[in-house]
Amino acid sequence: MANALNVVLIALNICLLVAGQTLWKLGLAAHPLRGLGSAVLALFTPYILSGIVLYAIATVVWIYLLSRLPISLLYPLQSLAYVLTAVVALVFFQEHISATRWIGIGVILVGVALVVK
């Protein structure tokens, strides 16, 4: 897969995406959407804005990675964000994750393992 920097940047990209989604979830919990006006107001709350910034940084990292590695490798690796997001949902939001979802997460992990071989 190339050098250690690329591995770190892939992990950073995934973590930034998950952190951004987590901040959006926190922001929407504090400012529920009740229509277009509340959606516009929610965009300017600290959690939502912070999530947008993290996504912007993740995009810069992603563009760099795309310039160095094949997208056929990178895009499947980015699916690890789904796995990490499920863990965040379980730990921080106490969401129930059904056995079927855990099986799906396992399938993602097997797929990633096959892609990196």
C-alpha cells in the first residue's frame, strides 16, 4: 500500500470523517430541525460548523491521497469510516446495533482485508 505516511493519512481521513459526522449528530441533537429556517440556523452552530471544517480538512487529505494511490484501493478503505462510526454510535450515543448490522460491519472488514492484500 506504499509508505507509512499514506497509512497515517488514510487513518486521519477516516477519523476526520467520523469526527465530522459525530459533531453533526451532536449539533442536531442540540438544535433539532423543524423546517428550513431551523436548518439554516443549525448550519451556523459550533458543532455543525466544526464538522464542516473537519470535512473540509478530510477533503484536502483525500485529494492528496488520490494523487498518490489508486482510487480502487482508497475508496474501499474509506469504508472503515462506517465501522468506526458504528462504534462511536454505540459508545457515545448508546445506540443499539443489531446483530444484522454487526454482520454487515464484519463483511466490510473482510472486504477491506481482501482489498489490501
